[in-house]
Amino acid sequence: MGLGTERRLLDNNDGGLSDDPYLSDSDDPEASAILFDADHDHDDTVAPLMLRRLVPRGGQGGGGPSRDVGGDNSGGHGQSASFLPRPDPAMPVYITIHRIRRLVIAAVNDNYTLEELRAPRLDKLVVRPLVDRLYNPNDPAIVYSLLANRVQFLRPRAHELLQQTVNESRATLCELLAIRILRRFHEDHTGRSGLLLLAHILVSGFDPCDAAPEAIRARRPQWAVQERGGHERKLTGLELAIISESKLFIGSPACQRVVDAVYRGIVVYTPLSFVDILPDHYKHHPVSLYEPRRAAILNHHRLIVPRIRNGIELLHFIVLLVLYMLTVTHYGFGKHLAGLHVNTYETLFNVFAAGWVLEQFAAIVEHGWEVHAQNLWSFLDITFVFIYGAYGLVRTVELLISSDAFYAMPVLCTAAPVLLTRIAFTLMPDNIVFIALHAMMRDFTRLTFIAIWCFAGFVMGLLLLARTTGDEKLEGSVTWATITKWLLWIWFGLDGTGIERASDFHIILGPTLIITFAFLGNTLFLTILVAILTNTFSKIISNEAAEIQFRRAVLTFQGVKSDAIFSYPPPFNLLALLIMLPLKWFVGPVVFHHVNVAVIRAVNAPLLLLIGLWERRRIWGGRRGRNSRWRKWKYFAGLNPHGDIQNIFSAEPPPEVMDALEKMDVLSDIVVIDRELASARSPRPSSASGSGSGTPLSSISVRRRKMSDSSSLRRFEGADR
């Protein structure tokens, strides 16, 4: 099957990628240059449309046992062509990172806010020249290097406390430059090739030590490294944006285009991770577009699509919640086996919960706690893990002591608020209230730790005071638990026993300590707590759209799993850990890969079959799926008084109406108003420009002209109005 045949296959009305809003540029001349021959043997791959590596970096290829599926093999399995011009070679990542650092440090020597950096004067003098200097259409690592510098500038350092505010300004400039450069990539490359390029920039891994001196490479932190066939120690630009909380960058249209495509499974790739519990790195799938009609019906790679993965994890948690409710409601019921009291529901809950805890542990070690903590319900999961661990410990002890003891069940009952709250977070991840609650919980936890630290000092002081100068009766009856209770009642304003008994500690020092605690706890601490939480909530509400987009990017990034343990649902992941992991040490990577894939497909066969049929018919089914009679009942327009408004926008106007509208208003004559023009910024000088430096900005129109070599220029043409 040649390129022309494959192009027709993709652009027909019955299926393929042409119906996707991001991939509907059917006249894109760059798209056909990235299609590989369909006769290539993909084995159990995702049936991809491959993006060829643009420029080799430092001569490093994907060696080792891993192989890039669909790569440019010397065996001639398919055709490939670069769709970008190559006037300038791409520099190694290490050199690019330090080049950006030198430029940013030289450009910013004072404290600037984002609004000041966006102002016309600084934009003309600083931002735009740096964008023109750094942008290279052949260098997909430039955005990664900018975000790496932002992470470093935001890292607190004790010896640079005086420069911390300046470093924050430099970090803001790095984020702004990354947005502008990614925007240029987005504007200059549209259609399928543009989506692939943007995905390559954001989710492909880059090695920060690429072409670094040997002395630098020798000082690399020696954390556990798993063989990935040349993909070790690499990070993605999207991960750096998440850990640096670059919410403005993630909320940009270009980044959201990639995030949405990855979330829906249009863009697929093999993710990079910190540590995998059950690694299967025999094959590495580069960034590609997924076409379900060319993939296997039981495609186990669809289990790591974020949208599908979120549904699977929700189902797992619902099963966990149901088993928990059955366990606590059937308290005391069960059978005696070998002298032990056994409850069937409790046994099922323990086994399933152990598998669920293993899944959460694998999620933490996959990308580290810093990324996992950005998840909305991460603090709830950790809380349940601690409660379940305490329950398991107490339950084990009581089974060894007495079969009729039920000391562990009260511990398990304390998990009910956590589980019910967690299900609400899972069902409404885009709710701004839950997003604000997650952010405020971090501040609340930090302040509570400080309060407990100070609170312990008052308890210790009163306890020592009672032992040295207090009443004899007080010395024998008052313990640290009693003092703690009195202080807590004072803090919450519930009881004044501590104040009444203060003179028993000491006639002067006792009341002094307790009154001081009352002022600090009830007045100062609560005022600070309310002020900080109010400030956090107001910041989140004022930037609601960016916060929601950031949380969705976190869910998307974490949803693409690298560890094979996630392909086994609880409690089968426990069996995989006990059987498949030891098997890996006795067989080669090829045999282990085939055995692992076969077991995953067997365990998930009904779900994979359902996913395959659903994607073929509903998502990628073409116009027939959209015009099916069942969709006519979706909105119940007859019961909606505003249904006519939705109806007129449900489909494009007919061709004759579009022709009439085109005669009335020619869109090519409309001035494109973007942020640059709206901010009254000067146009970039261009050799193709027909206007001089004195041309008024109000008479400038921005146009894009497609070149024969698939590149593009931004032309600023003066048009007297």
C-alpha cells in the first residue's frame, strides 16, 4: 500500500483521523510526508503514523534491546521524509540549556512581574528578540531547555537568597519564551504533521546531559536506572511544566492541543518513568497517531490512554468502596477456620485493597512524589494507605492473640470519610472547589505542623511546671494527656478548665503560659490561617481556567503509564508481582514481552474487546456515527426551550450559504487581531515585509504564506484603511 492509498484511507468519510477536529486539515501538504508504508510489520504496536526523529542529538540512537517501532530502519520497511527545512542544525540539549541560561541571566537583573514582561516596552526590548534568537524550526528541544531553566531558577538555594526574587522573574521569562516559541511551532506547522511535532516537543524524552562533558556526566545522581535501550534518564517537557507549575504554559492553545490529543488517545507513545515495578521495555513506541482500524482488536496499549485509564481507575475505586462497605456492615459475622475468625467480605476487601495499594505505590514511584502530589486526590490516597496499613498491623496482632478480638475494625471505620470524599474528587476533577481545596490542604498541613510544634512546647512547659512548683495533688493527677486536652479545649473555645486550673501550676507563671497560648492559638494563629487560605482561594478563583487546564494536564500525564503492573487490575497485579517479576529474571526480554502481552490480553480480554469496538464505532466512526438515529435523542431538543439555538450550530451551513457569506465578507481581508497587535507591539522585522518601521500598528495585518518547502513566514503588510 503506497502513500497515496494510505492518504485516501485516512481521509475517507467512514473513518480515520480526518474527522478529528485537530486532524481535519485535509489539504495540508506536510501530512503525506510523515506517513509510513502500511506493509511495515508493527506486530502488537499501536498502528502508528510515525514522526521521524528530526535531527540526531549527539549521535545517540536507540540501541540496546529496545527497538523503536516504525523507526527509520535500514531494512527498507517503509518510506519517511523530514517535513521541516534544515537550515540550522540543532544543538545538543546540554549546550542549549546553558545558552538559554546565559541569555536569560543577562536579560533580567531586576524583579519583574508577568504583566511587566508582557508590557509593550519590555516585550519589544527583551522578549521578542530572545524569541527570534532562540527559535529554530529544527530544534524540538528548545521548549524543554526553557522549562529546565525555569525549574532551576525556581529551586530555592541558601546562598542565593538575595537573588531569589530575580530568579523568579527569570523563571517567568523562561515560561513566557516557551509559550511564544511553542506558539511559533504551532502556527508554522498545522494539520497532522503539526500535531505530531508539538507532541514530539512536549512528550518525547530529552537527556539534559546530551553532549555534556565527561566530568558532568560522572557527577550524575546514581538513582536506580532500568535499561530502556537508550531512553534512560530522559524527561519530557510536559513533566517539567508540571513540576514547575507552569500553568500559563500548560494553558496555552498549543499545549492544550497536545494534552487533549493524548487524553483522547489520538497521540500515543511509550512514556518515560523513574522506576517501574514490572518493567517491560523490549519495545519503545515513539510519538505517533493512533488509527484503530489498523490496530489489533485486543490492543493492550489502549489500557494506558488517559481517558480510558481514568474510567478504569474509577471502576477499581468503586469496587474498593463497595467491598469496604460490605466489610464494615458485616462486622462480627464469619466462620471459624483453624481457630481463626474469617469474614468472607473482609478477606475479599483485604486482597483487593492490597492490590489497590500496590497500584498507588507504583504510581508514586513512576514519576516521583513531586509529580504525584499534583494529583487532586493524592493526599486522600496517602491517608487511606496509612489507615489501611494501621488496620492490617492491628488485625494481624489480634489474629495472633485472640480470634474473637475486633480491635482493628474501629481503625478501619476511620477510613469512611476519606473514601467517600475521594469518590467525589474522582467524579468531579474539574470542579474549582475541589481544586482550591487541594491547594488549601497543602497550606493547612504546613501551618498545622507549625502549630503542633509550638503546641508541644506549651505542653512540655506546663508539665515541667507541674512537676517542679505545682500542687502536690496536681503533680499526681495531671499528665501530658490531661494538659493536651485542656489546651485543645481552650484552642477551640469549648471549655475553660485549663484556665481555672492554671494557678495550680504556678501562681504567676501558670496563668501566664495558658493565657499566652489562648492569645496565640485563638487570635494570631487562626487569623494567619484564615488569611493564608483566603489568599490561596482567591488566587485560584481568579485564574480558574488555567487551574482546571493544569489539573487536566496532570491527569493526562499520569494516565499514560509505563509500568506493566498497571495493565493488571487488582488483585491480579499481586499475582503478576509474585509470578511475572521472578519470571523476568529467568527468560530473555523477547520471551518475557510476549508472555506478558499474552497474559495482559487474556486478563483484560472483555475490556479490550469493548474498547476496540467502541473506538471503531463511536469515536472514529465518521459521519455515519454522528448522524445515527440514536444521536438525535441525545439532547431531547423537544423538551428544551433553547434547543433551536443548539440546533442551528449542530452542523455547518450548506455550500450555497457559505458561498453567499464569502461574497459578503472576504475573510482574507480581515485583520487578524492577536495578543501582539492588541498590546500595540511593533512587528518583527522580516525580509518579506512590505512595510517600514514607521508603519502604524493599527494598519498592519498578519498573514501566513505557505512555502514550497513546507515552511512559513509571518508577513506584516501595511494596508491603508
